[in-house]
Amino acid sequence: MRALTLNDRDEEFRFTLDYAPSLRTHDLLCRVVAQYRTTSFLPPHLSASLALENDRLKDIARPIIEDTIEKCRRSVGISSFSMTKTDARLWKEYGGDGNGACVEIDIPDHLVGQNYHRVCYVLAKVFHIDTFLESALFPDKIFQTYQNMLLTKTKKVGTGRRDSVHRQSAECEPDF
């Protein structure tokens, strides 16, 4: 059993990955191979080309994705707020089946997008593999990946729009 972490709800880390190579995938994969390879049998550009040709990108990326998720679980905390207090579905899901309490907090507008971030609601939570390859290569990109994972939520069909804000998470277009 996995130890409790800051982000224990696995739904935050349920998403689909798009492995279709982009114009940048080969270059990113070359860099990943150069940085993380355990053998120097082939030059990185050739290893990356063979991996892409033989559909091995998923195998190479799997430990990177798992490591990114685990680091996110250990290092980022979230507090969630709703912009409405009358959504029965939110009270059921997050408010003890409707038995919770309401605490109003005024968040200054200038902090929204800086310290507090709007959640993006999408029909399907899909990320391109390049995002994770970049995170493995460039430490300054990792927090943006955490934000994207945690602030992108799948719309539940028939439930309408949920307007909410998370503390310490990502920049995305709000769903208003």
C-alpha cells in the first residue's frame, strides 16, 4: 500500500497521453536518451529514431511519467474553492454528502492567476508526451506540468459547469 501523500486522489492523475510524434518529439527523445541512457551502444539520435520507428516511445516515457506523478504527489498541495455555494453536486461530492459547512473566503482578484488558479474543464484530459519529456529535461518546466495535471479536470456529462479555483496550481483558460 502506497503511503499517503499530498495528492492522494488518483483521479488527478488519470489522463490520456498522446504519443503521436510532434516536430519536437525526436529532438526531445534524443536529449532524454543522452541524459538517461544506461548504455552507449548507439548514438542518441539513432536510438531515438529506432525507438520512434519501433513504437517504443511508451516504454521509454513510462518511468518519466511515473516519476513526474510521484514528485507531484510529494511536493504540491492543493486547496480547492468554489465560486458558487449552491451547487448540490459539489456539496454531495466534497461537502460530506451535503453535511459540510460553508466558509466564505474573499480572494483578491489580483491573486487569481498568480497564487490561485482557475480549473480548466475539458471533455477529455489529454496531454502530449512532449510535456513529460520536457519536464524530465528542463527543471523549470516541471511545475507547469504539475499545474496542468492538477488543474485540468474532466467535465462530467450532464452536471453543468463548475467554477472553481485551486491554490498553488496552473495557468489555463477558465471555463466561464
